[in-house]
Amino acid sequence: MLKAKLLSVALLLFTITQAQFNPKLNRFSATHKDGIVYLDWIMNSGSVCLGIVIERSEDSVNFKEIGDISGICGNLTKPVQYYFTDEFPVLNKKMYYRLSFVGFAYSDVISIVAVDVNKDEYSLFPNPAVGLSTLNFYNPKIENHSIIVLDSRGTEVLRLSTSEDKFLIDTEELDMGIYQFLIFNSTYSNTVSGRMVVAH
């Protein structure tokens, strides 16, 4: 009886070891809400491992462990979905995440900016603005807002509208320099002003 159990365990470990050299993910994504980052991923059928370590980095090079899923993971016959919540990310800065399949392989690296801005505040990424830049602002009621961008001479060079909490600004349409902007809703009860440096 004991011999049979040991043989079963040895066979399972051998199967896991063979499958784990190249674990496959169907998806690995990150979303954020209210200053919290939510990770989720799906391990393909046939991908198994002996544990998953979740790692985070501020520079995409130096990673630190922020959590783990212990025990046998994945399944030999069907896909398995996993979730992890990073409750204390570095806010308003690009963060990088990857998965370590306990000593054998790493997942691809994904990135996200967990934005948390208060009333009268904004967050611009990247800053200075290059290419397609994201300007986040306080809009808890998801109201329609407009933005006016002025150059150093006070000339309006850009006007956009959104019902989200961010503007996507294509800075390729702007010359290098310093710009002022004003964000406002229809009643001017929520306004945000600031400065944007454009660098190509």
C-alpha cells in the first residue's frame, strides 16, 4: 500500500516537473481601482507547477516578492484561472509585475499605473509628456469634462472632452515646450489646472 502511494507521488512529481519547464499562460493582466491593483491569469490546460510567486518591480529589472500561491497549481486536463490583489501598490507610478513558477520559469512582464488623485489634483504619465500621454483627474461621478491646453503665448492649441477620469493627449501634435491646461465640467463645479511639459 505504502509502495503504491510513493509510486503515485513520484509519478505526479515527475509529470509536474516535465510540464513546468515551460508553463503556458492564456492571459496575464492587471487592472486597478481605488488605488488597488488586481492581477488575474489563466494557466493553459497541461501547464502545472509547484507554486507561483507574484513579484513586483518599479524599474522592470529588480523584482521583489509580494505574495505567493503555494501547492500544486494548474491542471493537466483543463485551464485554471487565478487572482491576486496588490493592496499596497506604489501609486501614480508605473509598476511592473511578473509570475515566478517556483524555480523553473517566469511569465512575461506586464505593467500598469495605479492612479489615485484627489479633488483639485492630477497625474500625468509619462511626465514630461512624450507621445500618447495620459492625464488623470478627479471625476468620481463620471461627468463630462473638457480640457483646454494653452501654449506659452496663451493661444489655445488643443481642446478635448471625456466622460471618463482621464484624457489621452497625443503630444506629437504639439511642439516641445511648456503648456498650461484647464479641466472643467459643464457647471465649473469641478476644475483642475496645471502645467504640462512636452518633450519629443
